[in-house]
Amino acid sequence: MYTHCTACPRNCGVDRTKTVGFCKEPAELRIAFAGLHFGEEPLVTVKGGSGTIFFTGCTLRCAFCQNYQISQNGLGRAVDSAEFTQICKKLQEAGAENINLVTGSHHIPVIAQYLRDARAAGITIPFCWNSSAYESVEMLELLKGLVTIWLPDLKTLDSQLSNQLFKAPDYPQVASAAIKWMIENNPMEIVEVDDDHEKMLSGVIVRHLFMPGRFAETADVLQWLKEHADGKACFSLMNQYTPVPFAEDEAKLAARKQSLSAIENRLVTPQEDEDIQDLIEAYDFDYLFYQELSDDTSWLPDFTRPQPFSNALAKPLWHC
């Protein structure tokens, strides 16, 4: 499938066995980090943590990406199916509640095969797909029956904003179609672990990051979710937008600054936080997560380190 690549909606058509596509990745699968993560939604983290695997490359160019070192700047190492399975085994043996596959949209064909191999080798915990939702339904069909938990973003429904921030004017149409497919094919199954914990075995948690100064975008996303997802999926509204101290050359930084001019590149204010909570209450969602406002930026990752996150957020088990 990579000799004329259509693995993502950009449909580059390049031969990724010889060169790279928009995702900046060849046909071989590369990974930057794997470990237990304790900062996901409670249904995914539960008690043991989510077993995250961060893939190199991305189908978007989010100007504010906190994972830019791996999503845009190429940090990572190639792994074959056997090593991927060993990583999954380490996570499962360490008590992971699931295998959380982070930003793998540009590698769905090979990831699907690796997941089948991992299942055959004894991986029994659920696979979780953690993505921007910028992926085609045709590719998602390859993951059907393999992945049961889905953590898609719904970043914006504004094409002009998605073009400036992500280099993807078709993001709203593509992401909304992908999320509808996820919801239709993965009904919610949530079980009680104990008095304090529930666990998702199947279902969708749609994530939306509030972007400072763009209240209208969040209102539009909430309206879409109320119409298309409420009662059929969970919703996670995040207020953790944080300016990233990018370590890049002047040309890249200038391009980022231009893209980021579409929003206010700052922390969320207490007034914005209050306004968002008022809006949430008005919609009365069945199942919603919302972060408490914080000005702590210590959670920003640095993937050049074996422990990219703060010790409270993650336990590393593999690094490129």
C-alpha cells in the first residue's frame, strides 16, 4: 500500500519505500517512546495506567504541537513486528490497562498487521487508537475488530482555521466522518472495576482542546457533539493549551509564529475557563470529562530524554 501511498487523506501518491510523504515517514514503522501514562482520561488510565506507544511522524502540521520532536522533527527508530510485540508485552506485564497507539494514522496498514501479530503472541488487553481523526474511513476499516477504544481529536470545524494551524483545510469534513465511523462501529462498553474506578473496554472518547481566544470554535464543536455523539460516546474537553518553547531554527520558528497568529498563543484565562464550564452545563452531556484549570507547564514532554514526561505522569519502558 505504500508504493503509491494513500494511507492518509492527503493522498500523496509517493512511493514511501523510496522516499517520504507529507508525514515525513518512509514505509518502515518508527517509534519514539513507550511507557505507562497516567494523564489520560480516567476510563483509559484506570489504575494501572495506559500503555502508550508514540509513533514518529504525523499527517498534520499543528503549529502548537507539544510532541513536535517526534511528530514533525523525526525523532524515532524503526521497529519490526517482533520488536513491536515485545514492547506491547512489556507494557502488558507492567500492568497497562490497554495499549494506547499515539499518532499512527500514516501507518495504519502496517500497524494493523502488527496488532494481529501481537494478539497471536499473547497480548490480551484492549488496543486504543489515539489520533487527530485526520484519517479516511477506508483506512479505519483495516483496524476494525483490532482496536476497540478510540481517542480521536475534534480540533475545529472551521476550514480556514484548520488550514492555517494544521495545513489541512479539509480537516473538519475528514475528522467528522472518521469520528462518526468510530462511534457507529464501537458501541460503549464500560465496566466497574471497584467503587472508585470504571474502565472502558469499547467505545469512543472525543477530545477537544480549547484554543485561547477562539471560544466560537469550541461552541461549534460542542453543538456538533450534542447532535452526533451525545449518549453514544464520551466527550473530553481540555483547557491545557500551553505555548511550547520550540527548539528550532529561525525559519521554522517564523513559520510557526505566522500560523499561530490565528489564535492567542497563551494559557487559558480563569474567565475563559468559567465561560467554557457555563457552556458545558447548558449542553448537559451524558458523559463528559473536563480538566481543572492549571498554570503548571511542567507536563510538557521532551522526547529526547528517556523519561519525556514528569515522573508523576509516566513510567518509561522503551525509548528510541
